[in-house]
Amino acid sequence: MKKPSSRIREEIARLQDQLKQAETREAERIGRIALKANLGNIEIDEAELQAAFEDIAKRFRGGKGAAIGKKDLGDGRTASASSATQSPGSDAGASSEA
């Protein structure tokens, strides 16, 4: 049975709202983690920071370093969180827009 276009539009609007809510939850989670790692105090270009996050995503999506993140450092961070920060002046690589 085919749905009328009005019902499809309603579903699209509902799904867009769900997507927005999910993205907000994810952004808040990443933001809390970044603040715990003291990234809020670091003066860094957004493109460099995005490139660093993309490197972290590749590392974990590729299956490398997954065991490292399981060790607790005792302050709410994992070992991977401390290794993800870069020293000032280190090259974060190229990035698209922030």
C-alpha cells in the first residue's frame, strides 16, 4: 500500500527531529570528553582539531588501539584520551572544513 505524500513528509520531519536530537546527544558527549581532557583550554585552529579527531576516528574504526582505551587512568580518562592530545606545534595533518 502506498503512503500519501503528506504522511511521508510527516515521517521525514519526525526523522529529521530524531536526527537532530541524536546529533546533539553525540556532540554533548564528545564535548564532555574533550573538556575532561582539557581541550577547552587549548588554543588550536578548528581545522587542526577536526583533523586530530578524524585521526582518532580512523584509529578506532580501523581496529587499531582499541585495547589501549580500556586502561583507566583514575581521573575519568582512558589511556587513549591522553595519547590523543598533541603538543603545541605538532602537525595535525590536512583537513576539510571545520
